[in-house]
Amino acid sequence: MKKPTQKIYRTTNWPAYNRALINRGNIAIWFDPKTQWYAEPQGKQGRSQTYSDIAIQCCLMIKSLFRLTLRMVTGFVQSLIKLCGLDWTAPDFTTLCRRQKYIDIQISYQKSRDGLHLLVDSTGLKFLGEGEWKRKKHQPEYRRQWRKLHIGIDAETLQIRAVQLTTNNVSDSQVLGDLLDQIPQDEHIDSVYTDGAYDTKRCRQLITDRNAHAIIPPRKNAKPWKDTKVHSLERNELLRTVKRLGRTLWKKWSGYHQRSLVETKMHCIKLLGDKLSARNFDSQVNEMHARVAILNKFTELGRPHTQVVT
């Protein structure tokens, strides 16, 4: 049996994609003169906030993009505002540190034209915790400190549609429900692609509840489920198909190779930093949301369109 001919892909929109890559380095995309930089009075007792959430989010995104400390962000943003000719002032580093815990980062996205094909994956991110500091100071027993990042991206637009940061004792299957809840109920989910860690009854039931197809490979030691629910019967049929035809053929038939897109997106997130600089968990969540907002902004500017060359 001959090996199939390897497909060759060609990018068809190089001029537009080239302009998008250039615009990613344009500082002006972060500073819109129409932005409500200063906060409006709330009509409540106490001192009103000086800067709007949009201004704080802009500073946090620049912090993640250029890997700056909070003090450096203040000076860097102030110089950018001056270069743009805007009559604004930059938030102080203490303001950024305080507001980072409570701000609600707005993540923009574009909807798919057809049903949403959600690709899910997770990874670990280290941070400088108490155990790391003690090891550097006193050389005690090493204690690893890290968080788990779970994301779901749209296979068509390549934008991140769902993101969740958890502690390292939370399994992948426990987070799938939270990821699906971030997709609006009125938006149709066509299919959900995950790895074998999500091959549980709960995950398949959650996907079925959203009227979506579960593209999940069974684990290598998987056994048939005895109940007669719809998702269990589908999974048992999949298990028999994989044993009869092999995983390679099933992955090709089901389009499972699309999951490589979410792994590429996870690599892009780590290019912005493979560690978390914040110490507080709420701040770490918003630090990660700021990175997601950056990547979605870059993808919105333009992405490559490829086709198979025959």
C-alpha cells in the first residue's frame, strides 16, 4: 500500500495578511482618541475612580505584550501617550496593581458564519509562589508552584472564545462546563474537539446538552459504558470503530487533526510569557485575560487563508 501524497498548502491572501502583520506593531491600535480614558462619576459616596476600565485594560495589555513591570508600564504608557499627541495621563503603578484584581477584561471576538467548532486544550503556567521564594532564600525542599490554563478556540476565526485559569489540582474534565458556559446560549455549537482527558460521562453529557457533537478519542484502556444514554451509546460505537479501523483512520475521518490549531494558539500564549508575574490569583486571572485579548486583537487584524495546491 502506497503512502498518500502529502498535501501542499498555499496562502492566498498574502497582501492583506502582510498588512495585518505590519499593523500588529502599530502603537496606534492601542490608543484610540475616542476612548473614554477617564472614568465617569458614579454618583455614589466616596472618591470616584480616575481612570476607566478601558484605560486600565489597555495598560495591562501593554504590560503583557512587552513583558514590563508595573512601574515600567507607567513610564512606557506615558511616553506613548505623548508620542500620539493625546492629552492624557498614565495610571500610577499602584493604581494598576490595585485595579488588576477587580477589573473585568473585555475580550472581543468574531462569530463564525456557520456553527461553532470549539477546540479545547489546557497547559500549565508557572508563577513565583511562596515555595519558590523559600527555595531561593533558604534552600529548602523544592515545591513547584503553577496554574492550569484551559482555552477553547473557534476553528474558523482562530480566536479564543473561552478561557479559564485554575489551580493545579483541578482536572481538565471539571472545567469543560465552565468553558461551554462562556459561549452564549443563543450561539449554536456544532462540535467540540478535545483530547482523551475529557472522555468522561459528564463531559459528553455537557456537550450533548448544547446539541453539539463530541469529537473525543477514547482512552487506550477504555471500556464500554453500561448505561443506555445517547452519549454513552455513541461513545461505545466510537470505541468499536476505533478498535476495528484504528485511531489513525478515525482521526482522519473525523477531522480530529484540527486540534493542532488550539495547540498552536497555546504556543502563541506562551510566547507572551510562559510564567505569571502576578502573585494574587485574581490578578493572575486578569493577567491571562489580557494576553487573550491581545491575541484576539491580533487575529482580528487579519489571518492567513490557505488552500490545498493540487
